[in-house]
Amino acid sequence: MPSIAGRRISTFAAAALVALLSAQAHGAEPLAKSGSINVRSGYWAVGDVVTVGDKHQQGHGNNRGIIFNEKGSGPFHLGPTDCFYVLDIAGDKTKVRGYCTFGDTDGDKVWSEFDGASQAGGDIGGMHTITGGSGKFAGITGTIPWRCKFAGGNGELECTQRIDYKLP
């Protein structure tokens, strides 16, 4: 049977381990006042398009998914992300515009508005402008360059973004 001191050390070690794992799971790494965070997102795009002319379509929809910090931990790792968009497809050129929310596992969020267009290789890309945030992201400003490509035949998207931000 372990001694009282041995049980206290074991209890302390277990509590420290739980606290460390909890902090990692919730992205508790301190957030610098400014910087860049490289992330990837996986989305399922659901939308509706109508043909408005010869080789011309317009539509709207939403992308719902999850965001991953490329470091494997920290801000935005395993948080939710939602985007709502309108688009115009004329021939082989696509233009898109909309709004997104990027979340953290603790519930803090960043909001943006974006626009984009067709890119070489069939991808679509553009720029987000950060319009606000909640919690630790309150008062955030910045931009988010982005690029997405279809990863399947059922609306699956793989996106890369770089969150260039400044906090007050």
C-alpha cells in the first residue's frame, strides 16, 4: 500500500496531467497580440444553383466544417467553421462572395466577409476581411487569404487559410 506522501504525489501528477491535456484540447496556448496562424478547413458545401443564361449560373449555399491549426494545437485547432455564400458562374469563371465564422473549441469566434474567384488549376480563392470576434478574439482585425479545392463529388471542400490578425 502506497504511503500518504506517495498518494499525494500520484494525485498531484494525475491532476497536472488532466490540466495539461485539457489546456491542449481547448487551444489554451497564449495568443500573441498580432501574428499569422496557418489553418486548414474541411467543409461540406450545400447549395442551389439555377441556370440564368447560356453557360451562366447563379446560386447560393453554405459550407459547414471543421478547422485545423497546422501546428496540431493552439488557436482554431478542431474548432467549427461555417460560411454562407452567393456565386456567379459564367463559362469557366466563378465569382463568390459571402460571410464566415471561424471558431475555437472554447466557443470564441472570429467573423469575416470574403470574396473570391476561379484560380489556376480549377481551385477557387480570395480574401477574407475580419469583421469582429468574441471572447479572446474581441476587437480582432485582419485578413485571411484563402484557397479551396473540391475533394470529392458530393460537395466536399479542402481549404487552406492564413489568419493574419491584430488584437487590441
